[in-house]
Amino acid sequence: MKKVWLLIPIIPLAILNGLAGEYLNAWFLNTYGVESTAIITSDTETNSTLNERYIHDYEAIVKKQDGTYVDTFFSTTTAAIYPLENAIRIPQVEKAFPVKYIPGYEKNIVILYYQSEEGKVLLEYEKKAPVESARIKYETDKTNKKFIQEYIEALEEYNRFNEKAENKIKIEELRKELSQLK
């Protein structure tokens, strides 16, 4: 009975593991893991659903440090994906994608989605969406100061992500237009 107090933290820790275990695993593997690649070899749709979408079971191979491959498996609900976000993004079958793992336990991987080709395309699209929206507003009414300013700000924000000379030129042109309207 003297050591019963040691059992007290078990319940909160079990609840924490249930709620945040997947995120802690992804953070841990990204922080301390070794970078490698993996390829999904099988994608099987199950009868279960999550948010009105079918859950998939995946089989994959992970390249170890010595160049050999080891089998692993995960599902839509158990995949560790970094960066941590409220989205489940799994790369395509047969295409290599970056992962991290702890040497000796290669079956536990974290998918580095935004470092994959698919992830880079999605990130580019997400970053460019506000620029396209601002451009459409600007082209609809080129005399609206608010639209010009919004377009400048969107281009500046996008340029921090993907610096391009043509964006800088367009920003300067827009600033000139804005100063002429004032």
C-alpha cells in the first residue's frame, strides 16, 4: 500500500497518450530520427471510415542506413506525419518519399510530407492561392487602392516563401500605381 501513490500518474498519462501519442511520436522521430526514404507498396481500402472517408491500410518498404530495405505497415489512423497538423496526407503508391526513423527500429517511421514532391506541389499551391485571389481582385478593378495594397501584400508574403525576380518587379509596379492613385 505504501507504493500505491506511484499508480496515480498512470491514468493522466494514459489519457495523454491516447490524445497526443501520435503527435509525440511524430515529433520525437522528426527530432531524433535518421532521414531516409520509403515507398508504399500496397494501399488497401478497409470497410471502416474516418470523417466519412474510408480508412486505408498501407504496406511500405523503408531504406535502412546500410541500403537494404525493411517492410513496415501503417494505416490512415496510425500514420505519423510531420509537420504536425490536422490533416492526413499519405504519399502515392510506388513513389519514393522522405521519412525518418530511429536506427534499429525502422518500422516506426514519420512521413515528412512537405519534403516529398507531392507535398512541395501542395505547399506551393497553398502559398500561391492568396496571390491569385488578390490578382483577380486587382485585375477586376485596377483603381481600387485596397485591392492594389492587398495584391502587394500577397506578393510580398509569397516572395518570402519563393523569391522570384518577376514578383519583385510586379511589387514595384504596383507600388508606383498605388502612389499615383493617392
